[in-house]
Amino acid sequence: LISSKNAQIIHEQYMHINLCLIGKKVINYNQIKFITSKEEALSQCRKFISTNIPNSKQIFAPSTAQAIMDIKKNQNDSIVAVGPKRAAEIFELNILEQNIQDKKNNITRFVTLSNENINKNSHDKVSIAFAFEQTDAPGLLFGVFKSFADRNINLSKIESRPTGDGIGKYIFLIDFVGNLLDSNVQKCMQEIRKNCSIFKVLGNYCSNL
């Protein structure tokens, strides 16, 4: 998304995720030899797996949907998948156990992307990405936070990720409450942009949170 020219976030949705143990056939836990899913999904079910099927071999898949499709095609009934209930229903597979994630109140964020500009009048959240031109100057990140604080703009998320261009070089991701049509927000963005080698608005959108 950061490197894309046109793609932007147009909607944000937070959903409760009920992860299930899914198989081709209804089998006992001691018959399970392999378990597949996205690495993060398996990690979220670590306690259930270690308690009920500790000897199973984990196979990482690109997504939970891909894992479920894989077991659908596989002739081996001893392989199961971790994924959402709806996916099991779509592929007509058996749900061996529901709600197996360690944290029962498991909420995941989903965003909708589009290349089209849409009316932003009712949008209430903004995501930006930026990297500083100077990486060793003191107080740069503090200056960003001050720009928001001086204008009473609430931040909802802050992340940093290595740029891959060298040690100590990061790109920062910030979500905040606001609308890009607001002059107060526009002034804040202009102020932050001054010290950045990279600055991109990832989206101005509606959130269901």
C-alpha cells in the first residue's frame, strides 16, 4: 500500500474472529498428524494445539482460506486446518471444534482498498505513512506528536517498521481521528511533511469502531 500509486483505504471494519478446527472427516484428535493454516492463526491457537494435538506437525499456508482449500483437495484425512466457520461451510468441510483461539475476544481489523477517489465528507479516520529525511536528528518523532497534540487530534495507532535501507531507518504508520478536508488536519499534515523524505496518506475513510 505504501508503494502503490493509487490504492487507498476506503473503509475499515473490525470483526470478531471465531477460529475453528476443520477437517475432511470427523476424526479424533489422536488421529490428527498435520495441522495447516496461516502462521498467525496457528499462533493464536497455540494453547489448544499444545493441549489437544501436541504431536501434530504444523504446515504454514499463505492464508486460512488457502489452508482450507488445501485440505479439501488432499486425500489424507489426518490433515486438518484452522480457519473461520464460514470458510468450512463454503467448502463443505467438517467443523471438529469451534472457538479454539486462546483469546476468546479475538478481533481482527480488515480494510477495503480502492483506486477510486470517493466523497470524504463523512470520513472520520486517516492513515498516514512517513519516514524522516534525517534519521539521527533528536526530537523528530516528538515533533510529529506535538503537531497532533497542539491541534487536539487524537491518535488511534502508532507503528514503526524497518525500511530495509539500513540499520536505524524506519517508516512510521499513524492512524488518527479526523478528516483531510478539515483545515486543522491539513495544517498538521503540512507541518509533518516538512521533515520527511517519504510521506503518504494511505487513506481517509469511515471506521466501524
